[in-house]
Amino acid sequence: MAQQLEIRNVVKHFNLKHGGKSTTVKALDDVSFDISQGEIVAITGPSGCGKTTMLRIIMGLETASSGEVISCGKKVTGCGFDRSLVFQHAELLPWRNAKSNVAFGLELMGMAQGERDGVADRYLAMVGLSDAADRLPHQLSGGMKQRVGIARALATEPYILLMDEPFGALDAQNREDLQNELLDIHGQTKKTIVIVTHDLDEAVLLADRVIVMKAGLVQEVLTVEIPRPRGRLAALRGNAEFGRKRLALWELLHEERQSA
Amino acid sequence: MKLNEKGATMPAEVVDGKPVSRLSYLTITVLSLIVMLLFLEIIGRRANPMFASYPTAIAVELVRMTADGRLVFAFLESLWPLLVGFALAAALGVPLGVLIGRFRSVEAAIGIYITAGYAMPLVALVPLYILWFGLGFGVKVAIITTLTFFPICINAWLGVKMVPRTLIEVGLSFVASKQEILRKIVLPASVPYIMSGFRLGVGKAIIGMIVAEFFTAITGLGGIIINAANSFETAQMLAPIVVIMVFAVAVTALLAWAERKIAPWHQELTRQD
């Protein structure tokens, strides 16, 4: 399979200012990994391990202090339509209705009004929200908001979908519904998906590979050998491979906590 | 705010578990007005009519001065510089506030003058304004614009600063230019703050109007006030003040209504149940 995303020796420093004294914090310390086309990769690890920073660098919202990210064969120098980001709290524009939020990226792409209406309708239907097209974000539940966020990210038809703890703020039932829907969408679109999560179940249920980060380094990469389509998640939890990898992941993160 | 799957069927507001409709809040306001008027009537009637007055006496003056046309003429005379001054203040204040909020270097360069200007004791500067602008329409507009400009500008500035970083990142993630981020994200997100600036500006503009009518050519509602005061006609003096207050309340309500129409999402986000 083609390499869709190549992360090469990425280092990221942050300068923190404390009362005139500036200290340098190393958020990422020489991170490298590849992601293949159509793969779902989860990045997990304890708070402050650099997983969200890594995702933001891939998106182009932050620049690496050194090293590079190559997306679809091109070096990333900023945001681009080959990638889309699903934000942690959806971040819909509150003055635009659901459909207009989905069309936002298309509008910035320069797509004509008539055409973007059609595309937005299609992606709203994909996340099951055709009936809520005219509602403003404050009239949507948390789960519906994040569905609109996903539709907005997909509408520009990126090759890579980046997700920053997208279901972390949802209740358990909504979270599982959205996880199922994400797997369905992946089945339909075969997008490459990178999902940052602190939820171990989510990482193992969704991903082909789980990248475990620790203190700015890739600690371990686990491969989850559950064939696709994986079916409903509720049933998947009984899968032996799920149990093994869930345990392996837990032990990795646990041993880290003991050593810290 | 509680999220609701059906969205449209949320009750207006809930206090102690019981829904309270807009109508009962209106009742509270009306009751408060009645109590206040009664109180003023009782107190006012006990006082020497040179030192104070009371609602019914003022109402009689209102009717009389409206009937002979003085009040209407004075009101229109005051309204014209008020409108021009307010429009100028908005036209200058909003763009400048947005510019200061959007560019850190502009903020560093002129933010301090805006903050200082807001606290400037304008009344003390009126003699200078008269030297610069004369005694007519121009100086009235200048005084009103100066007073109104600062709250409008500061609110626009604040509104732009308050736009969440993540909303701007949504634009960045879709490769939006600086100009697109300003037009499609920053400006719409600032609308509620800009509208609040307008509301504060109305109060300032009215103060500016009266100050101008007192200290430059004596005209309009301010003119009636000062002439009545000079002849110890207290009820006659208070009548235009009532007109001004009613006018301010009406304009503020109109702006609040406009804000609900333009930015219905903001009220929902900030509602405190």
C-alpha cells in the first residue's frame, strides 16, 4: 500500500515565558512513523505526551522545530485540502446552520453555491442529519454537533481525516454510535484516518495500528489484527484480539505510570 | 444551557423548576414601575414645588408642551445631531476597534489612546470644542461623536479579542486567507459585542446631546431643561428628562431586539439558568 503520510524525525519545542524567564519545553522529541492509504491509526498516551501536538503538526496548524511531515508525497508547509481536521468540541460556527457549516470548507475552496449545496446535502445525509440541515448549532445536541463537524471535514474530500479526541466530550451511548458511524464512513470512503484519543477501547476498536506516545516519543506501535469490516462495536468487545490488545495497551500505559 | 434533541421545544426559561414566560417578567417590570411612580408621587407632593416635582405634575406638563408643539420641535431638533453623531461614531469606532483587536501592533500603537479617551472628562473640553467647531450643528455632532466613539470602539476591540482561537483555526484548517478569516469568522463572532457597544453608545450619545445643548447654542430638549431650570419651573424642567429616558429605554430595547434577530445564537450560549 502507498504511504499516505510520512512523519520524519519531527521535533517540537515550545518556549514558555514565566515572569520574564523563558524556558524551552520539548513536546516532541524525534518522532517518526508512516501511515498507509486507507489505514486507521490511533495515537494515544498520557496527557502531555505530545499526541495532540503531533496531530496539529500533521494538520499544519503548528510547524515542527525540525523534521518534516510528508502528506500524499508533498512536504507539509501549512494547512491544505489534502487533510481535514475534526476538532475536539466540533467548533461549529454558531451563526451558521448545520448545512452551511458543512459547506464552510467548500466555500473557502471557492466552490460555487449551487454545487456546494449538493455536496453539503450529501455529507449531511452521510452522518444522518438531513432533517437538521436548517438548525443552528445551539439547537443541536453534542453528538449531532460532532456529526456536523465530521461532515464538514469530509465535505472537502480530503485524503486524510485527522481527529483530535473527537468523541471525548460525548456520553457513552453517543460515543459508541459515532464510533460505529465512523467505521461505516471509513468502509464507504476508505479515507486514511488518524485519531488522537485517550480512550483505550476506542483506540483498539477503531484502529489498525495504535501508536503509543510517551514524553514526546513513540513508545510502541501495536497492530490490531481484527479484519474489516469489523461489524458492530458492541459485539467486537468480545473478540479475543480486542481483549489481548486492550490489555497490552493498558499494561504499556500502566508501566509508564509506575516508572514516572 | 441544556442541550435538547428537539431543539425548538425548549421552554423560554426555567427558574426553580417552574417555567417563567416572558410575559411574567414584563409583569414584574410594570409592577416595579407602578410602585416607583407611586413612591415619587407621594414624596414629590410633600416637597416644595421649586425643589422637586411629582409624576402627575410632570405628566400635565408633558401633555401641555406636546400640545403646543414645543416638545416635539425640541425633540426633533435634538434628534438630528444625535443620529449624525451616533452614525459617525459607529462608522469610525467599529472599523478601528476591529483593527486594534485584530493586529497586535495596532493595539500596541493606539490601544492606550482609546482606553484613555474613554475616561476623558469631555465636559471639560467643551470650551475648546466651541473654539474649534463653533456653536452650531457641527459642535453638537462633534461632542456626541467623541463621547459615543469610545464605548463602540472598545466593544468592537473586545469582541475581536474574544473570538475563540479554535474558531479561527477552523478557518485556517480550510486554508482561509487573513481577509476571509476576518470576514467569515472574526466579524460575525464579534457582532454581539459590537451590538453591546451600540447599546452603551446610545446612553453616551444622549449625555453628549444634552451637554452640547447646555454649553453651546441652547436648543432642543437640553434647551428646554436649562430655560425651565433658570425660571424655577421644576415640572417643566423634568418633562424633557422623562422624554429622554423613555427614548433611551426604547432605543436600547430596539437594539436588544435587533441583536436577538441578528445573533440568536449568542443569547442561547450565554443564557444563565
